[in-house]
Amino acid sequence: VDINWVSQLCDFSILNGNHDTCIQLLLNGIPCLNIPLHREQSIFTQVANNTQACVSASIDDLAQMVHMINILINQKSLKVAALKLKNQLSKHISRPPQQIIADRIAYLTQNKDLESC
């Protein structure tokens, strides 16, 4: 999924605490509701909440999920925090991560014997 394209179509996101998707959405100024399914997602979710652009809910608490969705819809402070984070980080990220990785692989494979890898 092209997260940049998706970011143009949504006001907020509901995720399972996947760090890559959440970070990409935040880099596009989209606040997130994380509903972690696994321990590592819970750890990331706690960190993401510190940005003030994310909130979280327990997978076992439907009332909490509905409450957090209402917060995403009604509290503009989450969107403001996401846009602030986007602006702060855009100064440091000039190219998409995929392009950085592709360029690095191309650099490492120049004049290299790939048979030896």
C-alpha cells in the first residue's frame, strides 16, 4: 500500500501498532489510533503516544476503542501534533526510506561480485 497516497485520503488511521505504518502516517501528518495485538506493538504504541499525535486502546475494550475514535474525530490537537511532527521531521528526511535503501543497495553492489554474497 502506498502510504503517501493513503495519507491524502484520510484524516486519521486505526492500526494494530505496526511501527512502520504508524511512522509513515505520522511523517504525512496523520494521527493514529493504535490497537496493539502483540507485546512489541504495545511497546511501540507507548512510544507513539508520547508524540501526542497518537492514542491507543486495548483490543479487549470496545468502549475504549469507540472513545478513542471519538477523540480522533473531535480533538484537533492530535492532528495539530501530527502536522507539527511532520514539519519537524521533514527537515531531516529528504528522501523516502525505500529510496534510501535502494540507493544504498545499488552503491554496495557496484563493482561487486554478487556470486560471493
